[in-house]
Amino acid sequence: MLKKEYEILYAFAESPWKRYTEREIKELTRKKSESYVYTTLKKFVKQGILGEQKAGNVTLYSLNINSDKACAYAGFCAEYVAWNKKNIPYGDIEKIGAKISAGFYTFIITGSYAKGSQKKESDLDIVLITEDCTDTRKIYADLRYMCEMNIPRVHLYVFKKSEFKEMLLDKKANYGKETARNNLLLFGGGSYYKTIAEAIKNGFTG
């Protein structure tokens, strides 16, 4: 995937529940060429990564969230962006990841570090989304000391997939919704988008 193409796809990966016009994507990605944006969107539609829908005189594009291929592409795109931020303490992330006992998980940074607005005294907010069979208490126990002693200090949140999906579908504001709206995905991007897809099917709109 070419750099300009991934930038266009990332606009959909950031908010997978949204639909955009060609003009909106052009403005979001700051592309000068209308023909390039149009061609790239149509390419993703042909590949089954994006869907398109007519609304009056305009065409709306959205991530084809029901497709495993689209979830995989969105996950790869989001992970690529996350691993190329200059403000993230990747060494700390690697150390924490090495001690996680879950067999498979999604690793997310949220809060001020995800926004790029962190200060010297800011905590690093980390969210893990695990399989439902995972013992989340063991994960907390394994990581508690490392998170408390780390600089920056780490605030760790661990949710099972079903718990995370329930938060997305809850009508009240909660940390799950906040995470969905503001995140950097470091591991497990494809699985994350499948979970988001299940929530969207059941009425989640961001």
C-alpha cells in the first residue's frame, strides 16, 4: 500500500462508524488532487475494503466493517500510524508487552499520549482488550508493579471483549467509548476492528 493510499484509508480507520464524501476525505487528508482521491476510493471499493452508498447527488464511502479483509487492512494501517509517532515511549511499551500473560490481546494507548498533548507529568493510559476466557486479575497482578514504577506512570485498563462491546453499546458516556474515539492501536488491530464491527451492527455510532 502506497503512503498516500494508507493516509486515505486511515481516515476511515480513525472513525470506522462514519461515512464520508469524496470532498470530506480530500479535506481530511489534505490531498490536492481530486482525481487521486477519487481513484483511490474506487480502488478500495473494488477491493472490498470500503463500501459506497448513494445519498442524493453524492456518494458516501465507509469502511466495509463486515469484511475480515477490511478489518485487517484497517488494523495494519492503524498500527503503522501508531508505531511511527514520535511522542510514544516504545521501549516501555515493549517491556510491558513482554510481561502480558494473555494469549491474544489488543494493545491500545489512549488519553493525552494518543492525542499528542501529553506533558512531562502526564500518565500513560494503556487499554488491553483480551479474549473472554482471559483472567484479567492475573494480568493486573503481573503488571501492577511495573506500571506503578514506570516513568511515565502507567494507568492500565483491562477489558474482556464482551465487556468492551457492552461499554460501546451503553447509552451513557464511559471509558470504552472514549477509547474508541481516541486511540493508538499498537497490537491486535484486526481483532479490535472486528469487535467494533459487532458493536456497529448492534447500533454503536461512535
